[in-house]
Amino acid sequence: MTADNKKTIIVIGAGLLSIKNIETAKKMGYKVIVTDMNPNAIGFKYADIPILLSTRDIDGHVREAKELSNNHNIVGVFTAGADVEVTVAHTARALGLIGVSPEVANKCNDKLLMRQELAKANVPGPKFAKVNDKKDALRFIKEVGYPVIIKPLDNCGSRGVRVISNDTELDSSIEFSKELGVCEKESLLIEEFLEGPTQTVEMLVCDGKYHLCSIIDTFHDYFPYRVEVAHVNPTILSKDLQNELFMLARRASEVIGIDVGAAKVDTIISGKEGPVVMEMTSRLSGGFHCQYTTPLAHGTNNIKAAIDIAVGNPIKYADIVPSKNRHARCQALFPQPGKVVSINGVEKAKMVPGVEEIFVLVNEGDLVPEYRSSADRVCFVITSGASYEEALRVAKQAKSLINIETIR
């Protein structure tokens, strides 16, 4: 018998996007243990038990979880919006709890393994190759031609991702991608660059069934980098295309082995190939998607449903079946890179009808970086409306009121 028998969940990651994970678990009646290596992580303010530990320290999490289980009734391990699915899987397995296997989580985390598994099963995707140096890259480019896109094997948020259009960009692009790989792997993934509208398909998997939660349209800029500038929930694609994307995402998840929990699949509709899988992982999304725009657009609570799956409870269909038919938009704002000298208009923008949330991630004196990945974004406006156009109009109005002034 544990010293404290209250049901407890370990949430891995205490960043901004994890607040909803922690709040939801607490509203469900659970005690929440939260891990993160940043002592100032905002999610720690909401934790019952904060633990300083790198979210990528698998051995540390297994050791800590086993020790904690001597005094706490741990019933689930969870994350959403954080690229720590491998740590979650190992920790859950160590405690005999529900979750995808570490092997499956690793296939999601390692982009090359994911590509190889999908290709073996003939799941549509771009041509790809593992490369270590310029010579390897040129061999692949000779086959597919320019442009190509290069990526670290083990990062998210488009970190280290860059489109290459000619030979002169190769050396710097390879160096850029290697610098941003999490595990300092020498190998990189190179793919043919496909163009077309992009989406994210989000699903929950329970009792052998794949439940479609949402499909969003995503928009990118800052070429040759892949910075997400906005997403719209739900997609405005036709029902036929939505069904095709869902079937594709489900097939990819089955091939990789995601048999329980969440599956997030990034797709593109290429004029050359049609719908193809670009990325995928065994968790719910970040980017304010499952946390904000899905509840606003659909009235569902996918985080709550995912936690229910993680602890072995049946999911409640009110958490996954839409009760609303609205549109929500997450719009990033891009102040000029440099030192922040003033931030104005945020409170005024919050008063605009349809503005739901505004997140400013910098303060006066902070540095706004050059925009090379989605992780470099510093301000987000979340809006909702009865239509796609209304959510966009509100976002534009709010954007016009906010001024983050910087100097070089």
C-alpha cells in the first residue's frame, strides 16, 4: 500500500503548452507530478509535485518514477505538446502503465526510422535518404533534383529544417541541421521538397478504434525555413479530402504501431503526389492546437480524453464528438528581430470581440531571434468566429493593435 493512495499522474514537460495538461488532470481529480529541467518553467506553478529533471532523461525518469511509486499511487504518464514521447513510453512501461511501446515511440521520434517503416508499407511520402555529408546529399539530389529539404533526425518545431535550392547552399544547410539535432547524431534526413497545402490530422486511439479529433490547415513562411505562421481549425478542405487524410493518417499510425493514446500526423496535398505523410508522433499536438483551437472550434476536450486513455478509463464521447461548429485561428505575430524596447496594444487587442487568448513570450529587454523555426515565434493571437473569414478578420484586427518594438 502506498503512503498516499490518491490517484496520481506524471506529466512530462512544464512549458506553456503543458499548463492545460496539468490543469485538466487536476480537474479530473488527480494529483499531478510534473517534470522539467527548467526551474522557472511556468507549468511548475500548477504542479502538486514539481521535479527538476530533463524531459529527455529517460533513465532518470524511470528511476524517479519507480521511487515515487513507493509513496504515490501513480496511474498514468502523459504529455501533449512536448516532444517527449520516448520518455513517456519508457516511464509508463517501467510502471506497467498504459502507453505505446518505447519501440513505437522511437519510430516516431527518429524521422529516418519513421520514413523507412512507412515506405516499406507503401504509405505515401516524399522520396528520402539518410545523409552524413555533402557527398551523400549530392547523390540523392542527382536522383530527385532541387529543391530538397534537410532535417535533423530527432527534433521538432521545424528546428534545423531548411530547404536547399542549389549546390552553394548545401554546406551551410548541412551544418545548420546538424547543429540543431537533439542527440547530436551525425546523420540527417534529406527529402524531396513537396509543395502544396499542409495539414495536421489529430486522432485518439482506444480499444482498437481510431477517433478523428480534428484536421487543421497550417501555413508556413520564412523560406528557406519552415516557420508556421498560422493554423486554422477546422480545415476548409472538402469532406472527401478530409476523409482521405484521415484514412492516410490512420494507415500511417497502424504501420508505425500506435495502438493506444494519441496520434498526430502532419500531411501535405502535393500536386505531384497527392496526400502524403510528412511527420508524425504518438502524442497530441502543440502549437495551441489541442489546447485552445480545438475546444474553441469543436467544443471537445481531447486532452481529457487522452488522459482517460492513459489511466485506463473509457473515453467520454462528449470529449471527442463535436458540440460546436465554429472556426478558430492561431496567428503568430513576427516583430522585427532584435532587442525588445516596448510592448504595446496587447490589452486593447484582448478587448476585440472574438479574441480568445494572446500570448506574448518576450519582455522588454529580451531578444527576438531571427525566424528559422517555429520555436522562434514570440507572440500568438488566438481567435474564434462563426466562419473562417470571421476568425481571420478578428486576427487581423488584433494584429494591427499589437506593437512589439525592437532595436538591432
